[in-house]
Amino acid sequence: MSLEVRGDRVLIAPIPQREHETASGLYTVEHDTPDVLGRVVSAGANVADVAVDDVVIFPPSAGQRVDFQGERYLLLQSDELLGVWEQA
């Protein structure tokens, strides 16, 4: 079973940003850090700005949480996306 997105919506698999390395090399964990990065899982036919597997940036309050087959996703309107993470 798959989840197909319609219209101008984008389905995102959030990338947790929970670990942070300090200047001394120690890792700290922040439990309340909101997800603001994610990988595009599916995009509707009216979305031309992003493609599947792009890493995108979005505001912490964006989208609707969707639980599907034991996984957590966010469903966003394409205009909620702030940008695409370009890796050099």
C-alpha cells in the first residue's frame, strides 16, 4: 500500500534534529527541538518546485501530521515550504 499525494501538497518524512555537537565535541540531545527538515516522499501533480528525495526546509508549525503504516509524516501545502537544501 502506498500514499499518493494530490494537488499542490507535499508529503514529507521529517528528519529529526535532536543531536547537536558542542564546540568541545560532546553531543547533546534536545527533546523539544521541532522538526524543520524533511525528505520529500511524494508530491502532487501541481508541485513543480520539488522532487521526491529532495531535502526541504519548512517552519516548525507547518503541515498536518500523518501516521501511515507506523511511520510519521507531514502533509504540507507546497507554498509552506521555505526552501530546498542544496548539498554541494
